[in-house]
Amino acid sequence: MPDNKKKKTKEERQKRGDFVRFAGMASTVGINMVLSTCVGFALGHYVFDEYLNTHPWFTILMTALGIFAGFKYLFKIAKKAEERDEDGDT
């Protein structure tokens, strides 16, 4: 039986690998944004506000810090991707 499947060239494998790497990086950014916001909210509300009775100030502050941490990670990943593109992609 003849083999009708085309063998993938090195370029095609590289292109697919780059796509999978980019998709993985994009999904971690999304997950990190949500988790950092939730952790900030949880710390502010359940730890600080419940015990220190400062509702809602620490909830707002810690949620904002969680959002900031998520965006900081987003910019870090974007910078790393930009440097990778400048280094050697054609």
C-alpha cells in the first residue's frame, strides 16, 4: 500500500511548534490574569477585612494589586515574545 501522506518539512514542523508554543503562552496569560485577581480579592476580603474589620478598603486594594500583578505578567510575556521575534525569526 503506497503512503499517501506527505512528509512534513522542517519548516512546517517549526511553524506548527511555534503555533503550539504561542497558544500555550496565551492560555497561561489568561489563566494568570484570572487567578491573580481572584487571589487578590480573596486575600483582601477573607484575610484582611474579616479579621481587621476594614471592609471594603482592603478588598478593593488587594483586588487592584491582583489586577496589577496580572498585567505585569502579561507585559513580561509580551516583552519576552518580542525579544524572541527580534533574535532570529524570519
